[in-house]
Amino acid sequence: MSVSNFGFRLNCLNAMAMLILTVGAAAVHGQEPDSRSLKDAVASRFKIGVGVSHQVVQNADDAALIRQHFQILTPENCMKPQGIHPEEERWNFGPTDAFADFVRENDLEMVGHCLVWAKDDRTDQWMMEEDGQPVSREKLLQRIQNHVDVVVERYADVSTHWDVVNEAIGDSGDGLLRDSVYSRTTGIDFIVTAFQAARAKDPDALLIYNDYNGHKPGKREKLIEFLKQAKAKGAPIDAYGMQGHFELGDNSLDELRTTFDQLRELGVQVVVSELDIDIVRRGRWWADGNAHREELKSFDPYKDGMPAEIEAEMVQQYVALFQLFDEYQDIIARVSFWNLHDGQSWLNYFPWNRVNHPLLFDRQRQPKPAFDAVIELLNQSE
């Protein structure tokens, strides 16, 4: 599609969004149940998924929305190491077993999320110590191997994707790897061990390295170097999981395009693993030495809903993102939203409490203008 045609389509979609906002979704779509399906519109481009808690799949209305629109589910928290393996000799499989059973019963797929979270504050003390001392290299690698073996073997029948390592790359000012017990003790070898163990237990799954802001200059360079080094040492990394927590108006498309091009050159696929658009922009929370936090704690501009101009901007950004995903479908293996509808979004609470509207479905589980526009784009570009 040419740039001029894409611009024309964006204008048309924005006009449609404003029409829906004016007359109301119920009047536009009528009172009949909405039979449109996001997974049907996406078709064979890539898998379309959502990350939800294990409690969400137990809710009949949420389960129905999941079945209608998504084909692959990520457990939001229950499979993370601290949730599923709280002590070296104790496992807590119950919530993840129930989640996996829902996936099996509904003929869906699951993302194993995540096997190693490379942050000290997301790692239990038992993993970090050995006989009251800092854990040795050998013991830490052995524990990682055991954890991966147990979890992957238990859920390999239902998990087609695995977030093997989460957030191991250093942020600005840090080295290539984030400072953690894993990098301090083993260097990059804990990543190699985790990926090799996952491959051995689930040879056919897509193995993913998952992180945030990898499309940003600075961290992108680290991401590419990290992938080169890890793969050279034998880590079978199939894909980069780009978390995709965007902010309204962040102008990230050119950065994404550059990142996707470089990953394609490396032969690494892309997973958009945690997609949403924060309309109450959070960037100022960390700006100017955290000087704005007190004022932001009471900043809640859209508690009564989104103004039409804000929703139109959100529509345009979602359409532009999905246009990009469509363009790069040869390397994009999956696009997963993070949380099912606005009322369940983590962005209502992080990094401060406010009413947010970051997803395609509202608090009543109804499709929003952004949903309408994304469906329209996907149907037109088939």
C-alpha cells in the first residue's frame, strides 16, 4: 500500500471513529450481538492473543469474549517463577493447571510466561542463596535447568510459545545485561542454559526472549548485540518478544520499523507480547528526577471517559500499528494484547491509580472505535 493510500485510509477510519463516538456504538451496530471476530479478521497473518489472569478465564463473560476473538492466551502472573515455584522443593501448580485446562478445553494455545525473570526483585531468596551464602554459578545454573525442565515438561502439550527469559537487558546507563543475581553469577550463560533446556523439553515451540523498549535507540543496539552473543553461544532464540506498552502519541513507528528490519536481518522473528496504548501518559512519572510524582498521584483526567479527540487519536495509533504489523507479517509470529478489557488493564494502577482506556474493549466488554477501525483495516488489506 502506498503512503498516500494509507493516509487516505487513516482519514476515513478516523471519520468512522468520530461517527461512532457521535451516534453511539449501539445505534451504529444495532442491538444484535456483535459477531465480528478479531481472530477471523487477522486470519493467517499471525496469531492473535491476550494476556489475562487465571481468575479471568473463570468468568463466563470474559471466557466468551476470549473464545470469540483470540486463539492464544498468556497467563498474566501465575506461571511466573515466584508464583509457580515459591520454594526450591515446593511448587504451586494449581492456578496454572486450571489456566492450561481452560486452554485445552477451548482448543486454544498457550504462551508459557515466563521461565526466568532476570530481576532480583522478581526472584525468590531461595534461588539467590546457597547455604547462607550467595549462590554459586553451578548451583544457579542447576536450579534454572531444573525449573525449566519441570515447567516446560508439564505444559508442553498446550504451550506453543515460551517466554523463556524476561527483561535481562540493561536499561540506559547499565551494561549489556541488567545487574541481577543471574548476570552477576553466570554472565550470559543463564540465558543459554534456559533456552537450551526449553528446547530440549519442547522442540517444536517458539522460544522467545521478552523485554520492553527494545525498539528505542540505545536499548535497540543492546538488544541486537545481546541476540548475537546469546545465539553465538548456542541459545536457540527464535523470536524477540516486544512488550508493546505504548503511550498515546509516542511516534514509535519509525523506531519499530528500524527494529523489525534489523531483526529480520538476524533471522529472529517478532512477537508483540503485551500490547496496549496508555492514554494517560506515564512518562512524566520518571522525568526530572521523579519531580512530578506528587501531582501525578491525583491526575485522573479521563475518569468519566475519553474525550472524542483523544479517542480519535487512539484509533489512529492502533490503526497505524496494525498497518505496520500487517506489513511485517512475514516475521511477526504473534500479536497479544495485555489484559482483556479496559477495566482489567494494569494501566489503571501502574505507576499510579487512574482510570485508563488502553484496549479495544471497554469496561462493559463492548468493542470500542479502535476495535472497529482495526477490524476495518484488516478486512480491507486482506
